[in-house]
Amino acid sequence: MGAVGIAILAKNNKLNEGYNLDINNISFETKGSECTLCPNNCEVLKIYKESELIDTWGNRCPKGSN
């Protein structure tokens, strides 16, 4: 579904209450490292939420995604 479809759904299904995300009490951390598993030497960024790895990016090959 594209942006127009999402906009129509949002318009037709309005919330009476807001979301309570409470992000002030969540701990996020970023760490960067250089992957040396291939000649690209990519800078891999890792995002942690409450000490749990939730995402990585920056690798140019599958070797640095772990």
C-alpha cells in the first residue's frame, strides 16, 4: 500500500486518544565499528535498545551484517 492508501486509512480510522510511547524511559545506544571481513572496510553502525541489538547498517556486503 502506498502513501495515498495509508493517508486514506489514517483519515477513516482516527484515534480518539494519542499514543503513549514513553520514550524518556527507554535506553538507546549506538556503536560504530569497522568491518574487516572484506576489502571494503565498511563502517558498520549498530543500534541497541535496552542493551538488545535492534538494527545494523553501513555494510556493503553480507559479511558485516552480524
